[in-house]
Amino acid sequence: MPELRQDPFTRDWVAITPGREDRPRPMTRPVATPRRSAGPDPACPFCPGREDDTPPEIWRLPAPAGRAGADWAVRVVPNRYPVLAAGDHPARHHTTGLHTWADGIGSHEVVIESPAHGWDIADGDDTAVADVLRTYRTRTLALRERGPGLVLPFRNHGAAAGTSLPHPHSQIVATPIVPLRFRHLFDVARAHYDDTGRCLYVDHTAAELADGRRIVATTEHVIALAPYASRAPYEVWLVPRRHQASFADASDEALDETAALLRRVLAALRDLLGDISYNYALISAPNGEEATAYFAWHLQIAPRLAEPAGFELGTGMAVNPVPPEHAAARLRDVLTARPAPAPPLQQARHRPAGRQP
Ligand code: UDP
Ligand code: ZN
């Protein structure tokens, strides 16, 4: 059973997960950049034809009627090597002397984004990307009922981002604790709300739009921007224009526009920098705090172009050699040369609902 331990010096949480070492990636040698083959890979546990080899499926989005090949478009399965075991969140922590720990129970799911082994968000169509985000929304709505904590959808792409499997997938972890970083984000946002009566994230989006230098692209409901204090070179956030604390409560319109922006930004990053490694994480308010007036969800995309070194370890400060204004200008140039496709997204909303066990 995984265990969550609280660092007595920082009060931050660490997951101790001995079972993760068994996953098919030797932790002692670097992983090669995944090979993107066109057809199914007989060795791949997420390719069509091997559905019975994964633990029992949690959820699926059926393939559109009449499409040849697999009968699913997106599958969600339990992670075979979970960071947290599945179950209702434990009610209390244990303390012995200076040590505080909690049972490592929550959830760790894999979202198999497409039956196609060589598919990628950056060159998927907007409807298929929206299917992936719709899956995050559906699963977050279900997982946040398990108790206090956090639900985090995220994606690793490329060797430097920690990918161990090339088949297109993301992951959703539900933790029974709220990590220190979220406590801090909440404290800062609450202080702004106390001072001004407004949401920091909405104020920030409006100010960035007025300034314009760090804006990458905009849609009616969502904006892509390079954050003022970007920790990573070419870091991009997707943020809603209007207040919404949890992505699980996002409207279909906001979700579809987020999908289209995500695809375009990832394609622009690839055009600019090649098939780089990146992580993204979809940050929402902790479970039970979805109605808060002072927080907004945001999708944070962090290219992994450099390894953190001793300075970062010692200070916790990031060193970013690419000014966000420069990153935004270059991404804007690429996006202008690569216009958004028409017509807009419609199809996904008319799909049959996913199956819930
Ligand atoms: N995995 C799985 N079933 C398998 C093989 C792998 O659930 O048969 C999981 C594995 O534990 C890992 C995920 O698939 O968490 C692949 O994730 P990714 O490549 O993004 O990086 P990782 O989580 O390994 O850092
Ligand atoms: Zn595959």
C-alpha cells in the first residue's frame, strides 16, 4: 500500500510508492524518446486488441458510429502501478512524534486518449482532443465525490517529461490530501479577494489582455498566455476568461475552446522547438471548494528543455533563460502562420454518453 508522508520541515506531502518501481521502465537508465509508429504495436498494453490485458475498464467513450477499427474512442483504466491505491479517501492522518502520515488511498487512472498508437494531441483533430478533455471533466466529477483532497489530470510527453509508454495517454490522480502548493495558491488568491473583493485569476487575465505582450492566442471563453514569471522556457497557461474554480464545471463551449487552444499551442510549440518533452497539469480548486469565488482553473503546459540543477534544488527558484514576452511573440508568429481550422467543434457534443460502471 502506498503511503503519504508529511515532511516535518516543510509540511509538504511525499508519496512513498515502492510498487511503482515495477512498472516497465528501469528507473536507473534514461528512457528513449518514444517512437511514433503508425499501426498498433503488439507490445503496447494500451493498443486495441489488448483491452482484456488492462485492469477492468472504469469508463469509455464509444467510437463514433460507423468508424472502422476499435469500438472505443477513449478508455479510462486503473493504473497498474498506482501512486495511490483506489478507494474512498481516508478520514484521518496518523501521527507519531514528528512524523505524520496517511494511507495512500485515492485513485490513479490512465486515460488512453486514442486507439491509434501514433496519435498525438498536437496533430489530432479538435473533436478528438475535446473528447480527452471531456474525459477529464467526467472523471473529475466522479472522483471528487470520494472525499476531501484534489483531482489532478496531467500528461507527460517525451523522455525528459518522464514518459514510460509511447501510446497516447494522460493520467488522473486523486489525492486524499491537498498538497502545500495548492494551499499556498489558495492563500494568495484569498488574500487578493479579501483586499479587492475580486478573483485574482480573472483580474490577471483581464490585465494580461490589456497589456497584450504575453498573450499567445484567445478564444471567446479561454486565453493562452505565457505567465509573467514563467518557471519554464515557453511555459503556457490556458485560463478561462470568466470565473470558474474547477474545470469539472466548465461549460461545453469553454471545454471545446480549451481543446482547440491546447492542440494549437502544442502544435505551435512543436513547430517552433521540435518534438520536445513537456508536462501539462490541469489545476482546479480542491474537492469541496469548487464554489469558491477567488480561484480559477488553469491548464499549465511546461516544456522540459533543461534539467533542474543544484541552484534550483537549494533555493526552490527556477531559472528561465527565455523571457515570457519573447516566448509569447514567437508562439503568436507561429499561430498566425497556422490559422485555426474551420468549422468549429460540434460533433463531440452529439456523441453517446460514456459508460459508467
Ligand atoms: N502503466 C499501466 N499499465 C501497463 C503499463 C504502464 O497502467 O501495463 C502505467 C504506468 O504505471 C505509468 C503510465 O502507465 O504510470 C504511463 O505513464 P507515463 O508514460 O506518462 O509516465 P510515468 O507515469 O511512468 O512517469
Ligand atoms: Zn499502443
